[in-house]
Amino acid sequence: MTQRHWLDITEYVCIGGSLLGTAIAAATQQVVYAATPLTFTLGVNVLNRQRLYQLNRQHQDSAIAQVYQNLEPIHEQFSQLDIQTQERIDHLKDINAQQYKATINKIHQLIEPLNQQLIQLDTRSQEQLEQFNTANQQQHTEIIAHIYQLIHPLHLHLSQLDEKTQQRDRQTQAQLDQLHALQHLQAEGILAYINPLIDTLNQELIRLDSQTQQQFAEFSAANQQQHDGIITQVQEHLEPLKTQLDTLTPQVTSQGLQLGQLKDAIAKWYDYLEPLNQQVSHLETNSQQVNSQRHQQIEQLKETIVQLQTTIYKLQDIKDKNQLLSPPKNAPETPEPSSLSLAMLRHELDAGLQGVGKNIHQIGNSLQDLWTGLTTLETRTESGLITQKWHCVQTLTAHSGKVNTVAISPQGEVFASGSDDQTLRLWQLKTGQEMGILAKNFAWFNGVKSIAFSPDGKLLAFGNDDYTIKVWALETGKEIYTLMGHSSSVKSIVFSRDGQRLISGSDDRTIKLWNLEIGKEIPLSIQPSDWLGRVNAVAISPNGQIIASGSDDKTIKVWDLTTGQLIMTLSGHKAAVKSVVFSPDGKMIASGSSDQRIKLWYLGTGKEMSTLSGNFGSVNSLAMSRDGKVLVSGSSDETVQLWQLSTGKIIDILKGHNGAVYSVAISPDRKTVVSGSSDKTIRIWQC
């Protein structure tokens, strides 16, 4: 048992004395009996605490010394391990150096025979080349000698042939002397044939000149009448405006008419004047085109008459100077038979008369077209389509970002627009009045890239930059599904004809098929490796069995929707395909590309039918009318163009946007076109 230190015992004694002194002090009322033992107790306690502190320090020093003693062998082991490791590294370096030298020696041993073989091969090649040159020279000499042997008999044969030809020339000259009389008779017969034709031509020219003068007089009178009618219309429209202005003037001075009302009145004047200005411009353009065409046709007629006169003069020369009987001095020794010259002149005469008749017919047709054009300012094409002038009736500026997509409902009453400002808006098609913001994406850089109405017009789907597709019910204005599965922006979406499925194309190079009854993806065996670029557009055939897609790899791919198998690849564009659309009968596909071209493809054979050229920028969007007669295109050249598919000609070019046109849509009745642009505006066009 450990013995206690005397300070511990003393401290206990002092504590006991303190307790006893406290009791005595309480009994005797003398504080000294309690204070004295307490003072001794405090002193002993301080000494004891110092002793304990020193004792703890000694224990700590002992423990540290013990730890150092225990660590010393470990330190020595680490030092030895470091020395051994360095020795092993040096040993490995020596081994690697020896192996490297041995490998180099082996490589030299392997290369040396190859070098010797190359030297031998070079020497052998030089020898073979010299032998080939020598043999080639000998063969060349032999070939020349052989050719001379072949040519020499031919030269002799040609000499004999030349002698026979000279004999034949003498015989031919004798025969020509015998044909002179017959040629005289032929020349007189041709002139007898020409003279009535010339008289008929002169009469036809006189009649044409009279008819042209009369039709030009009628054209001028009709033109003047039409101008007078337009001026009368202007005056009739200006008269009520003048009256309205006279009515507004005292209101401005007395009641302080607001500036907005005055702007509305001025806008009404422009609305009245715009169609009249368009009519005048159309009439002037039509007149200039007709006059230019008439001038070209008359010039062609003059050239044809000059050629005809030249032919007649040649025939007159034949008759008067007996040119066929006396060939020129510089003529070849064997002249052409005179019958050939007469036949050529006869052919020229017939061609000239046919040219005159053709030009007269063209001038008559163009005059008839001009007269028809004066009766109406509308032009009917071969298909009967009326190509009236289109004009912008509304410019909508609610979006604050690029308008990427627009779509008109199947019923033609409303349309939707999506923008980089993260909003999807609904509009009245007839009035252009905004119905409200259907959806707002709150994430940064989450623009709306594509829109599609369901066939019954009850659902609206739109693809976004956040890789999702949202489906909304228009009747309730609530979101039904958020479809997730793409890994990049959804650039194009389209409903199936039954409205139960949705097809989407994305920048992730995939096409996905969605079941809208459950809001889930339907597995489709179309893999990303099938494309070399992003999928910019998808379209579905009217029978709902075929998908067409356009991508950055410059091709249109046609897929079987049921199996997901590739049916065909349509190649011909020189840049990325931005838009694809099926014709209503499903037999044709139209595609627009960054190569500024629109191509039409026959789906039965996969062959290109035609190329429509007229855009001066990337064709970003296409829309086809419900009857398949009109194709609308939106381009980076800031224009919207309307095409007649039966002829491939431009119906009208709509200008007004100040930025690239990224989306277009045409109404079911084919009377309204909506376009969205990078200038942040939507324009509504009507005819």
C-alpha cells in the first residue's frame, strides 16, 4: 500500500482542526479559534498543490522520455528502409540501362540486314531501269519501222485514190454541165413559190402593224381609264377622311383631342390608301413587263424578217447572176452539188417563215394577255389558284426574345407562339388579341423551341431548352404531363393523326415516341448513331405510319413508325435540313435547308421532283396548306415566301420583318399566314 505524504496527513489534520475550531468559535464566540486552523489549512493546501504539480511534471517528463526511447528503434528502422530503397532503385536503374543497351544492340542487329537488303534492292532497281530503257529504245525503233511498213502501202493507196478522185471530179463537172438547165428551172420554181409567200408576209405584217397599233391604243385607253378609276377611288376614300379631319380639327382645338386618336385616324388613312397604292404598283409593274416583252418580241420579229430577206436575196442572186453555174474562183476543186445549196436555201426560207409566224403568234398572245390583265388585277395560274397581293394586318410585340415557333390550331381560331423569353402565349387569329401566357419557364436560358396542337385542338405540346416536353389541356389551362427523356433541346414535335401519340426530335440526335394516355415513352429502335448531327425537324405522314426527319447531316430520313426501321435516305441538300413537311396525300415530302433551297421529293421512289430557288438565306421553316396547293417558307433573308406547288413558282414575297424568320404557319382556309422572327415580333399576313 502506498504511503501518504506528510503534507497530505498535515492537510487532513488542519482540516480536522478547522472543523474543531469552528465548533469552539461558535460556542465561545471567539473567531480566532476558527481563523487560526483555517489559515494553517489554506497554507498546507497551497503547499500540497505545488507538490502535486511538480509530481505531474515529473510524470510527464518520464512519459515523454519513455516515448522517445520507444520511437528510437522505429526511426532507425525507417533510416535503414530508406537506405535499402535507394539501393534497390539504383540497382533497378543499372538493370534498365543494361536492358536498354541490349535492346538497342538487338535493334541494330535487326536493322542492319534490312539496310543491306535496301541497298541491294536499290542497286537491282537501277540495273533493271537501265535494262528497261535499253529494251524500250530498241522496241521503240522496231515499232517505228513496223509503222513505216504499214503506212507506206497506205501512202501508195492514197496516191492511187487521188488520181481516181481527179478523174471523178472531171466526170462530175461534166454531169454538172448537164444539170445547169434543170437548175434554172428549179430556181424559177422556187422564186414562183416564194413570191406568193412574200406577198402573204407583207399583208400579214400590215395586218399585224394595224392590229398592234389598235391594241396599243386600246391598252393606252384602258390604262388611262384604270388610272382615272384609281384616282376616283382615292378621291372617294379621301373625301370622308377629309370630312373626318374637318370634324376632328375643332375637337383638337376645343376639347384637346388625344394624340392616340389622331394616330388612329392617320392609320385609317394609310389602310385606305395601301390597297390603292398596291394596285397602282401592280399595274405599273404589269405594264412595264408587257412593254419589255413586247419590245423583245418585235425585235425578234425584225431579226427573223432580216434573215428571211437575206435568203430571198440569195435566191435572187442565183437567178440573176447564175451563181450556181459559175462557182467562185476561190471555191474548192470539187464544189458542192447545186441541189444541196438550193435545198439549204429552201430550208432557210421555211425556217424564216415559221419564225415570223411564231413571233406574230407570240405578240398576239402577249397582247391578249395584256388585255386580260387589264380587266383584273388578279392573276390566275394554271391550277386556277388566285395569287392576290398579301399584306401585313398585325404586328405583335409582346415577346421580349426571339420567336422560335408558331402554330395555328386545326380549327383556325387561335394560334400559339414560343420564344426565347421562356414564355408560351396564346392569341386570337382573327383579331391578333393576346389571350394570355399559357406557360412560363422560370429557369435561365430555357426558351420554348417547338409547338404542336393535337388534331382535335384540345391539347397543346411544346418542347423546351431544358430537355422536356410539356403537354397542356387548353380547356382547363393546366399541365397534364411533363415528358422527360431527351438529353438536349427539343427542336421539333408533332402529334399522330389519332392524337394519342407524340413524336419529338432533339439536338441529342434522337427521335422519341410518347404515349399520351399514360405520359410515358414508347421504346423505338432508332439509335443516335443513325445521325451525324442534330435532329432539326420531324413530320408524320397522313396515314400515321411513316416519320420523316431532317438533321444536320444534310439528309432527310424516312422511318417506319411501327418498327423504327429506316426506309430510305433522301440526299441532295448541301447544308443542314431545317424543316420537313408531308403533302396531304402523303405522296410527297417538302424540305427546307440552310443551303437556301426547298426540295420536293416523291416518296414512292425517293427521287427528287424539283428544287424551288428564290430564298437568299437559310430556309428555317415550311408550312403546307390543307389542300396541298400552297407552300409557305420562312427564311433568314427576313422574308416569308408563298409558293404554288403545281408550278413551283412564287406567289408572293412578304417583307416586313427585321430579322430572320424562324417559323411560319398557314390557316386551314389558306387566307392567313403567321410568322415569327428573331426581331422578337409576330406578323399576321392576309390576302
